Amino acid sequence: MADFYQLLGVGRDATADDIKKAYRRRARELHPDANPGDPQAEDRFKELARAYEVLSDPQARARYDRFGEAGVGSGAQGPDAGSMFGGGLGDLFDAFFGGGNGGGGFAGSPFGTGFGGRGGPSGPPRGQDLEAVLDLTLEQAVFGSTAPVTVRTALRCSDCGGAGTSPGTQAVTCVDCGGTGQTRRVRQSVLGQMVTTSSCGRCGGLGQVIVTPCQRCGGEGRLIEKTTYNVDVPAGVDEGATLRLNGRGAVGPRGGAAGDLYVHVRVARHDRFVRDGEDLRTVLTVSLTQAALGARITLSTFDRDEEIVVPPGTQPGRELVLKGMGATRLGGRARGDLRVQLVVQVPTDLDEAQEDLLRRLAEMRGETVEPRAKGLFSRLKSAWQ
């Protein structure tokens, strides 16, 4: 299909009024009644109507500008198109030029019934999507788990099964709209008949009215309550991820379908491990002698107790890597690594014998160190000299 802006003959910076005027002009030119004998006229007019339907709706236009026709689908219409045009291309044309009964437009338009025309009731609306926060431990996020999340939501009424009617009764056809769920207002304009279609105010677009409502839910078909869902948390999920639970949002009124529940993951801070992508990081403190002479130290991990070999002559900050003991890669089985940073702890509470040993070591290695600290009597004597 050609570019929607080119079909209407406007630039991409065109205002809503520019788009409406362009459609009026082009529709008169391309309408099949104005092009008798042209087998392509109907298809061209469909394309023109489709272009106006998208570009006249701000949200649909934004999606089209960003993603092209793929962003608005092949037959989707904007959220407000039904309220203005009744959901069909025939109504789209009639709104500007009048219907098949005259009134200043093209008589006998072939689009009056071929593309939807006056639609039926829209049915019970879908319930709202909901959001919730799920708190996990780092271990649950690494390995996956099943965790509960509690939400306050609209649940289907058990007394009426969501219908909203008292037992033994049922809804009746709305007298205002005749069961169509829509009301129409026709007025004359300089261009002919202007037809405005809107949802019926009496039945709310459902086409039916409840005469004897359910006593428990008051005819709503749903009740606001707290409920708990068990969430299957995939291994490797990380802070800030969002899990979607289809059909776990609020149910719609009068038997409407349920929305979805979006669960935002929050991972608690661990006292020993920090996540870094697919890896885990931790710190292992070793003494000065262990770093110098080497040692074997047991480290408790999420998997098991692991023996860490500290090589002789280990320098502060050295990192040891335990392969395959990190976080699980989301959507797979492989795991990252556990990275252990060695921190050398220098003793600060040496007794006299330990200090002598270190001084002898420094002397043997030819290293210059501070002299032994003097006692209180020696420091006072030096101060008076």
C-alpha cells in the first residue's frame, strides 16, 4: 500500500484539520460513484478511507509514523474510530457526505453495508490490566522459584457467575438502542448529513439492561477482593524484569474478559553475593600469612561448600573464578561464573612476640620498617630533653 500521507496528499506535518479537509477533497474524487466503469475505484477508495482512519487518530498516527503500516495492523482501527464512524467505512463516508438516502451526498453508496455499517453491541468490556511488585531473594532469582503475589482486584461474582442478574432472571434488550449498543444522531451540514454514532447511555453499549440485579454484586457481575496468585519465576530473572500473567487482571463487568497482571520483580540485597549480569561476585578475606604462604579456605555458595585454593604470594584484590556457579542465563540452562575477590587483612593487634617475628622477617628481607614504639616513660623523658 502507498504511503498514507501521499494517499491523502498532505505532508507529515499536516494538522488534524488539514487531514480532514484533504480527505473530503480526495473522497469526492475517488468515490466509485464518481468513477463509473473503473474497476479499481473501489479499492482506491478503501485505501483512502484506511489512510484517513489511521491519520485522524492521534495514537494510531503516532504508531504509523514510528513503525509504518505494521504498527497499526492491516485492519485495526483507532480507539475512537467507532465512536465517530460506527466501525465501518460506509459510516466514515456517510459522516462527511451523507448516506444512501440523499442529503447532499452520493446516493446509493456501495459502502453503506459492505464494510460494517451499523455494528451490533460491543459486548461486555474487558477488565483492566493490573500491576504488582514481587519481592524475591537473590537465590530465587538465580535458580527460579514459585512465589506468591497478592493483589486487590475485581473477581467474578460467584452468586451470578458474572452475569449480574439475580438467580432465575436475565437481562433484557435495551429499548433505547434496540439491542445494538449504539445510538445515532443525524444532523444536516453544508456537506450533507453528519451521522454521529456513540455508545448507548442506557445500556453502556452492551445492548441489554438488567432489570433484577444480583444482590451481592449489584448487577456489576464482579466484586473487589484480595486474591493471591502463585507466580512461576523463571531462573535467571533480574531486578526490574516484568512478568506478564495473562487473564490475571481485573475481570470485566457483566461477564467481560479479565485483563492481564504485570508483575514487576524486585530482588533483595544479599549479605555476601552481588549479581553482575550472569555472574555473581563475592569477597573472601584472607590473613597476611595465608596470602603469603597460600591456604585452602572453605567458601559457602548457593550450590555447596566450595574449597578455595589461595596461591602462595597472593596479592590484595586478586580474583579467583569458579566456572558455572553464577546466575542462570534467562531462557537457558547455562550459568555464569562466581568471581571471588581476595582481600588481604593486615593484623592490627600484634602482641610483642608476633611483632618480634615480623621485625626479624623484615630484617632478613632487608626491608625498612618503623622502630618499635617507645614506652610512656621513654616518651616523657625525650620530651624534656
